Amino acid sequence: MRKALTIAGSDSGGGAGIQADLKTFQELEVYGMSAITAVTAQNTLGVQGVYPMSTDAVVQQINSIANDIGVDALKTGMLFSADIIDAVSQQITEYNWRNIVVDPVMIAKGGASLLQQEAIAALKQKLIPLSLIITPNIPEAEVIIGMEIKTKEDKEAAAKKFIELGAKNVVIKGGHDADPLETMDLFFDGCEFAYYSSKRIDTQNTHGTGCTFSAAITAEIAKGKKVQEAVITAKDFIQAAIEENISLGNGHGPTNHWA
Ligand code: PLP
């Protein structure tokens, strides 16, 4: 059994964060494990509270997994603080883990901050250089790279900057593209650009989309797929999950992991 770990925040509403990651791991038939960085009180209406774990608690969870079960691939999601990013980066180095998927989670769709402002430097300096692939959306890429991304050329320039920061591969997701009909993801491995387009689905139930996509990439890498193949499979998975979205509660429902 291949084993995948998510180092991320808990979403009590079950649509994003570690809950989305573990559901995705299960669906893609890898053994899922979690190290929780923060607990959020959350539902389809938004984030009502954020309760970070101590850095020690995060480190201990990862040590417990590493010293017994082992990890074939891991993803990071909500990391919240520079301290947690520093500690997790150090552990990734100590355990010599290579299959690292970094989802640079910053702000929930409702506006709640999931990463402290001063943690962005740690993300750039410590974690991105360890990543096999980083999966920013356009607003996250704009913050990390420090440029506006409006055109295809901008996306390609930003992708190059992620490789300069030390990521081995990058996928800049097109969910925030201006085009009302189509979204265009850009994959770059440092050599060639590849574009993957999909039909834009008209729904408000997109909660957890980014978590689910990066978890699917992680699962496929854990199973031994090459990075670009993992991205292609994850893209199909997330497209189906958005199409089959679930109406829950009174706000933004989640994508459907059983699609
Ligand atoms: N809550 C947690 C714990 C998350 O990790 C994320 C996203 O990564 C979110 C909420 C945001 O979910 P969304 O912006 O898809 O609604």
C-alpha cells in the first residue's frame, strides 16, 4: 500500500483542508495520514475561527509517522506560521523526503487568512526549494512572485520565477482566469510549457478545490506516477469533482470526492 501524508489545517465542515485531502487519498487508493497544523471552525458560509497547533505538536505528528509508517509522498496545505514552515522544512530535509507537493494556501475564498503575512518569506526561502511541485492559483502566484498575472506571457514568466526559487515543477491553476468559459492551467518543468484547459463549470460549490487537486497530485505521485502524468490525472479528478459538486448548508458547498 502506498502512503500519502497531508500536513495541513482541519476544516470542521469537511470540504477543504485535511478532510478533503484524506477523502481524496482514499478515493485514489493510497493510505492517507495527517499532521494537523491548525484547527479551523468552518462551514459552507466561511471560517468562524482559526486555532493553530503548537509547532511542537506538528513536529511530533510528523516524527510519529516517519519513525514507524513512512511516507511515499506528502503535501503541505495550510501551514499558518513561519515557525511551522521552518520546522516542517527542516524535517523534510532530515528525512530526505523528495516527493513534496506544496499547495501555497493563503486565504480562504471567504477572505479568512490561513497564512500569516510574515510567513511568506519562509515559504519562499525554506519550503519552495524542497518542492517537487508547487500548485499556486493566480492570486497566490502574484503574492509569492510579486507580479501581476494577466496574460499567458505573465503566467509563463511567473512559472519561470517559481523554478528560479527552487521548485522542480510548477502548475499555475487557471481557476481565476478572466475567461468566462474556459480555465487554463499552465504546467512547467523548467524546460517546456504545457497547457491544460477545461470548461468552466458554473457553480458556487467549489469549496476545497485547491486542496483536492493537490491531494490528487500527491496520491498519484505516491503511486509512482511522473509529475506531469500526476497533474493530468489530478486535473481530470478535480474537473469531475467540481461537476458533481454537493449543495450543502447555506453557502459554498464542496466539490464531490466520489465523482
Ligand atoms: N480551510 C482550510 C483548512 C484550507 O486548507 C483551505 C484551503 O486550502 C480552505 C479552508 C479554503 O478553502 P476554499 O478557499 O476552497 O473555500
